Amino acid sequence: VTSGDPQDAYDILVAVIECFPQVAVYLVDNPRVDVLEQIKVPTQPVNSFSWKDAILDGMGKGLVLGLGLVALATALTRNVTSIRQLKAAANVPVLATFPQLAAKKRRTQKETMVTAESDEGFAEALRGLCLKLRKEKGSQASRVIVVTSTISGEGKTTTAANLAMTLAEDGSRVVLVDADLRNQSIGRIFGDANGHGLMDCLKNERLDVLAQLRPLPGSDVQYLSGKSAPDWKYAVDQTQMHRVLDRLKEQFDYVVLDTSPCAMVADTALLCRQGDSVLYVVRRDWARESQVLDQISLLHEREVSLSGIVYNGVQRRGQGYGYGYGYGY
């Protein structure tokens, strides 16, 4: 018998001893109670409070609760860490996988960019991606290729710039447009961020976009990039955007748009609708799976048809050509 009051515990136990034979007779024959020890009112509790036991009990419960919260947070915020996970979560084909590369900064530049010349595996993956895009183009006179991602830092600009340079290797006329109006990085990376950019051409109809193009160093690509406008608060004017793109398509076989990350700027979906091909860059272990799926679903809702995903930052599983890139060797 347990009770918070010693006298209540004693009274309950006495009552049980007296009543048990009378009740048990309905279940067994000749029930009997043997009292092995004389009962009495207890003078002290059998489970007196112990600070040590309380602390250990609290630590144990806290540890279990903490591990549970960590497991829950991991399940809810897990990042995309494999192509298999990406394919299972998003119903979009993976067109290319790029290996994990490290950019070497030059003394004359604060920022630099990895190019196909720096890694044979990276160059081969780019060539494979270009073959697929050329096949999509077919006999079409010009093609607009939009490159976007979920959040910043996934290799979107590097993909767009290298894609433009690789497309131009066979003599195609290619222009690279920095369409991230709030963060114009292409001109800054290649050492000329003082010219007119896309935003200037959209706001000023008298400004000829072809006159604002500059050559990309080390390639036959022309590019359009200007000053960043972090306070840009207005959606892109679709009519003006059509005017600029039509002007570029008159002179170039490929127009590559490097846009803002989808999760950070709302008008990226509007720019994606201008593209004939839309590439979605996902960097390994960078964006959360839920973020990627939300933005891909949002693009579908806005009638954007994704051509495929470029999976970036694949870890090498060996040395030499063809290891770990996932394109079939």
C-alpha cells in the first residue's frame, strides 16, 4: 500500500487484510491471509527525496529529450546530399553532375571563377550538358537558357558562365546576361562592373543592349553586367524584357541568363518563363531538401517547365578521370 499520508497507508492495509477473505471466497475455496510481519503506522517514507537521484533522473530525461529534438530537427531540415535522394524527391531529370572544385584566387582579383580548363572532369561534364542543350535546340534559330538555383552559393553563376563559354567553343554566338539585378556578379568577377547592365536596358528603352556588351576574357562570349541594385523592389517588366531578349536573339545563337536564386527573389520565376531551357542548380549538402522541393513546385505552379537539374559539388571517390561524376564511365 502506498499513500502520501502514513496513517492512510496503515488504515488501507488493515482494511485490505480484513476484507480480502470475504471477497476472495467468490474466486477460490477457503481463502486465507497470513500476516508475516506485524503492521504498524510507518514513521518514515520508503522513498525519501534525494538530490542525487533527482539530478540523475533529470539528466537522463533531458538527454533523451535533447536527442529526440536533434533527430526531429535533422529529419525536418536535412540537406540534399546525394543524387539518389534528389531524384527520389524531385520529379526532374538530372542533366549533369559537376565535381567538387576549389577556386584559386588571383592576386589581381578579389573574386574568381572556376573554369573548365581547371579540371578535366568538370570540362567533360560541361560538354555533355552542352550536347543535350544543342539537341534540344534543333533547328531553332536562337535559344534562351535560364540558370537558377534555390539559394545563393550553389554554383549558379559558375555554371552559367562556363556553360556560355563551352557553347561558344564550336563557333556558336553566345551572350551571357547577368539577370540577378540585386547582385551583379559577372562584371565584378571579370573586372568590369561599371558598365550598363540589364536593369539599365529595361529602364531605358533608348539604350541599345547590343552596345552595352563586353567580351568575356579568354573566350568568344559577350556578356552584359552592370552595377548591383540591392534596393530593387519592382518586378521585371515583361514587355521590356521581351524587347531586350528579342534584340539579343537577333544576333546570338544562345542567350544565357544568370538569374537570382528562387528562394530569395520573387521575380526569378518571371525570368524563367522567358527561357526555352531552364536549368536548376543544386549544390550537394547546401540547401535543405524542403527548400528545393518548395521552389521547384513553385516554378511548376507558375508554368515554368524545368529542363533538368545540374547537381554540383559531387565528392570524388578516387583519383583520375571519370570518378564520381555520374555520367556513365
